[in-house]
Amino acid sequence: MTAITACLWAKTTFAESNLIHLLSYAVSDNTNAFLTGFDGNGNIFFYISSQRITTSIPSSEINDGAWHHWCFAWNNGVGAWTVFRDGMSAAGGTGFQTSRSIPP
């Protein structure tokens, strides 16, 4: 895969010291081909081919006890990535895993 968009609904009320994996895709030689979740500091992170991006989305927007729709999008052309919260861009950038692919 040279691009991915993965979406989910989540309602979070957890201690910020907890590491939580939300979505994961693994193959035999890569346990973090795609992985997203909340780190122990209240930030959203995701991996593409074992490389990690940690967002600067405030934990108050993540861990508020309300249902939120999250989407994680990436393409390898310019390494563009975006995290969407309730249909709005919450974080993003370029240059992440450019020209890499997620194994089938």
C-alpha cells in the first residue's frame, strides 16, 4: 500500500499514563506496518512501516469522555499525513515515510 486512510469512533476517559492502541495492521516481518493509538502522555501517535509520528493534539481534545470520529491518512508521494477529528484536520505534515510502502 502506498496510501492509507483508517477511521474509527472512540470515546476516551483514561489516565494519561496509559498507552492505548486503537488500530493495528501487522505482517510477519513488520509488527507496526500501521498502528495508531494514544501514548502515555495523552498524545495521538501512528506508525507507518515502524516509523512513528506523534501529534501535538492537546489531550483535552482527546480525553474528554465524548465520542469522536478519528481518521488517519497518509500517502507516500510527499509523505503527507493528516489526523482528522470529527471531520476537521487536527494535525498533519509532509516528509513522513516518503516513497515507503506498507506491505500486503
